[in-house]
Amino acid sequence: MFGRKASDPASDGTGDHPGSDRTLTNDTTHPTKAQLKRATRTRRIWAAIAALLLLISVIFIILVEVGNIGDRPVSRDTYFIDLDLSNVVPVAVPNAVLINSIAQTLGLNDHYRVGLWNYCAYNIGESGFDNCSDPKTLWWFNPVEILQSQLLAGASIALPAEVTQILDIIRLVSNWMFGLFLAGACLSTVMIPLVFFTVFSRWVGLFVTIFTFLAALFTTVATILATAMFIIMQNAITSVDQLNIEGQIGAQMFAFMWIAAATGILAWLITLGQCCCCASRRDIKKGKKRGSKAAWRGEGANSVDFSEKRETKKGWFGRRKN
């Protein structure tokens, strides 16, 4: 009527035809395993990259965990802060050299390195650590208690108020940092194999994205807490005029922490992107997405021609334009 051309399912985009951009032909309603595998290749590649990033994050968290727990090549140089007490009494004080010598005689070591589980002490000129405390869960660095335990019986050292005032903060932050690093390592390890299941469905991808986010969040928050706490500790200890204590931040430990946090965040961003990008197997089976075009090229009943067709322009009342 009015010159309107009868609609053809093959030409108006509502039916299944070879040039359709959204739906497959009736012959491709049930794609083969090879086509599914080829069509979801991009999604598998990104899943593998996310798994690799999670693995890197776990490796560096483990390096943070084992840092400073023994006299081993990597562990020995992985610490949060190195306190230098070799010249604890300032040179301006009369007989400073003699007093420092007496302090060492009383049992005070030259250097103290702080890790996540314990501390280790060593003296200048000696190879390796002189002693290390036993690794302890939820351990925190208490300089007053440690120095008192190192001195001989009856000896004591009075630390300024600037140092003792931050002990409660050190204990609270250290406990949170310990738990978050451990939770981030465990959760990232669990997500490494699970991230490959995002190839099958976007709903699985959503589940993986949530827990990958939590793993990255735990690691990043622990890294920020450690960075802030030990920088504050360094400034608080080195700013004391009555004592000549130097503090050096462990560059290797901080590099390990931030690499673990960065790779965890990148893995989460990839899984987040998979929630809206890259066709899953379920998408292809439902006809929502077609995935890689290369999966449908070739000959046979399951092949699809994705060449663009020229759309017919229509004028008023359905009249075809020339």
C-alpha cells in the first residue's frame, strides 16, 4: 500500500542473513568448538595477561613476606628501614666516641633492620647478621622493647618522647599491614586459575572482577600503610637532637611492594574491561556477539560472510530512491 515494498526478513535486518552484524545464520546457531575457540581468542589472551599479572603480584608479595627473615642473599637486603645506631651519641657530646663504645659493649648493635615478621641486627665490619628475632605473626617494631632486650641486664637507654609517642600507631598500622599483605597474597593466588573462566561468561567475569579488585585493594592499602608508616618513623627518629640515629628506607622492599600493587591493579582493570568488551562463549552461543571475524571465514555451512552490504535508501511512503 502507498507503494511500500513488502518487507523481506533477509533485507530489513530482522531476519538471519549472512550479512547480519548481530545475529548468525541458522547454520551458525550452533558454532563448532573450533569456531568458539577462535572467536574467543582475544578474551583468552587478555585472561592470560591478567593471570600473568596476578602471578607477578603474588611473587613480589612473597618477596615482601620473606624479607629480612634470615641471612640469605635476597632476604638480607629486603627490609622496610635500617636504623644506624653506630654513633647513637652525637659527636658534639663530650667523650662521644667513648660513650658509643660503651653502648656497644653493653650489647647495642650498630644496625637494626625491620621486616614484616621480625628484625635483624648486625655490626659494622661483620659479615652477615649478628642475630635475628624469631618470626612472629602480627609482629610490630617496638624500638624501646628491642633496645632494652639487646642491652645487658641492668642497663637501660632513655628514648625521647618523639619516639615513644608513635608506638601505638606503629603497632596498629603494622597489624593491619601484616593482615592485608597476607590476604592479598592468598586472594591473588586463588584468582590466577579462576581468571581463565571469564572466557565462558560475563557473569563469571563479574565474579572474578570483584575478587580481583579486593586482592588489588588489600595489596595497595598495605603498601600505602607501609610507605607512610616507615617514612613517618624515619622522620621521627632522625629528627631527635639528643640521639644521633640515622634511618634508611629499604628501596628494594618498597620496589617489591609497589610492583605487587601495580600489577594487581592492572589485572583488575583487565578483568573489569572483560565485563563489557571481548565476546565470551556464552555471548556467541546466544548470538549477542560474534567475536573474532576470522572464526567465521572460510567455506562450509558454518561460515559467515561479514562483507558490508549497501543499505537501500527509501523515500516518502516507502518509495525507493535511485
